[in-house]
Amino acid sequence: MVRLKVRVRAVAEKNKANRALEKLIAKQLKIGKTAVRVISGETSRSKTVRVDGDPAQLVEPIKALAS
């Protein structure tokens, strides 16, 4: 598990902030937007995000985000 502290400018209404978070993480990992989903904490400041893809290819980019 990796913990990230992220801020987005989107307002927290109608899931706009959650979609902005997903888009930001996907962009940083250079993967498609649909590969990243908030799976818990949709109305909370603390969220759990699922990233779909090949674990071997995602380990290093995720570590880089966390550093």
C-alpha cells in the first residue's frame, strides 16, 4: 500500500473532485483514465484508489509518486 497526499482544484460536488483525482493519478502514471478508480471514501477526504494494470509496469511509477 502506498499513501499519497494529493490536492485537486475541482469542487467536491457531483464527484468532480474524485474524477479530477483519478485523472491526475492516471496522467502521472501514464495510463488510461479508466484504469484508476476511487473505490472507497467517495465522500471523505481520505480515499482508497484502485489502479488497474500490469503490476510489474506500475511498481516503479507508483514508487516515484510516493517519493
